[in-house]
Amino acid sequence: MKAVKGYTKHDYTMICKEEGGEVFSFASIDEAAGYFSMFGHEVPINVALDGILNDTNCDWIVFDDGSVIFKYYGSGYDGNIINEMIEKGCRI
């Protein structure tokens, strides 16, 4: 989903952390789509891009500068991919 006008990356990050979640940051939607694709058992990139842009549970948020954050609350996603994102330094 696109970021709500007036909300910053910091705002979303702080809300997520207050709710007990973790936040992962990506420089571009293409980088984020690579991980999204892996969560969907290697879905095509165009499907991953659509999934990020049309996310209804607000886990994936796209900002005007093209960057993306992923809000993770500890379940519902492949732990191996989460660990890879941690190792690559995506967690903020």
C-alpha cells in the first residue's frame, strides 16, 4: 500500500515497534518485491509488485521516494527469509 499522506517512515516504524513488531527497510520496490516473491513461493516479480502496491493488511508500505518498509509481527512468513533479511541488514 502507499504511505498515507503525512505519515513518515519513522511514524510507521515507531507504531510497529510499539505494537511489538519489527521493521525491515528496502531502498526500492524492486528490492522489496524480490523478498515478497520468496514469501509467495517464488511468485513472478509482477505479482509481487502488485501484492506490495495493493497490500490490504498494511504490512508493506511504499513511500513517495520509492522506498518500502515491511512490518513483521513474528508470524505468517517464512522464518528462513526473515533471517536472511536480518543477515543482510534490512532490519531497522
